[in-house]
Amino acid sequence: MAMRSEKQKMLSGDLYSAADPELQQDMADCAAWLARYNAQHGSLAERLGAVGTDVTIRPPFHCDYGYNIFLGDNVFLNFNCVVLDVVEVRIGHGTQIGPGVQIFAADHPREPDVRRKLLEFGRPVTIGENVWIGGGAIILPGITIGDDAIVGAGSVVTRDVAAGVTVAGNPARPLRR
């Protein structure tokens, strides 16, 4: 059986070392792109996994790799959003994301001895179509948010959100359907 690279491990959601030279180069390439993009001299299609039509990401924008971010048509991310995209982060058509929202696909082991080895892993985040995420919300690793859902400003989403449901708070809890 052939040895898998750290990047292959990362992309499949297995434990990996972010200190790997290939991943360090990918992050450096992303940082260079972000500097261009945030100075309004780069395009989203240059780095992201997929970009639909009429997508807006207001700078400054921050991400780890970029190539794991997939955006549908008419997606809007306001100023100062952070996407930790060690695995896929998918955002559906027509979704609007407020300023300062943080989407985390990166995760860390719960066992102290594994964490000491500086290993991490990822869990994909999926945000459906026509979702509204209020400013300052935090979406944790592995979360799925259904179509037409609303996440209140400042909420910390620790569990999946069903389609059409409004959640708010820390941890985010359903307010209504």
C-alpha cells in the first residue's frame, strides 16, 4: 500500500501534519493570493475551488488554502470573513453571510497525547441555498446548514441546522421554523 501524502490525508479528513512542506507551500501560495485579492488585484476564480456567477466577497477575506471553497451563484460574504478550509466548505446559491463570520472546517484531536504531536484533521462544512448568516457568527467543523435557514448574529453553531429553521445564541438553538 502506497504512503499517502499529508495533503491527501488532510483532504480526506484524516489526521495530518500542517507543517508538511507541500501544505506549507499551499498556504504560502494562498497567502500571496489573499494579499492580491484583499488589495483588490486578484480574482476569486484564481484560487477558489468553484465560483458561481455574481459572487461577492468583500475584502479583507481570510482562508487557509482556498481550493477547498466552493461557492454557488449569487453568494455574498461581507467584510472580514474567515474560512478555515482544510477540507471542503460548500456554500449554496443565494446565501448571504454577514461581516466577521468564521467558518471552521479545521479541527483538532480531543486526546491530549495526539494533540501534542501537532496533528489536526478536518470535517466538511455545508451551507445550503438562500441561507442568511448574521455578522459575527461562528460555524464549527462538520456542520450542515439547510436551505433557507437563518443563523442569528453572534451565534455559535455547534449542531446541524435544518432547512428553514432560524437559530440564535451560544450554542445556537432553534427559535422557529
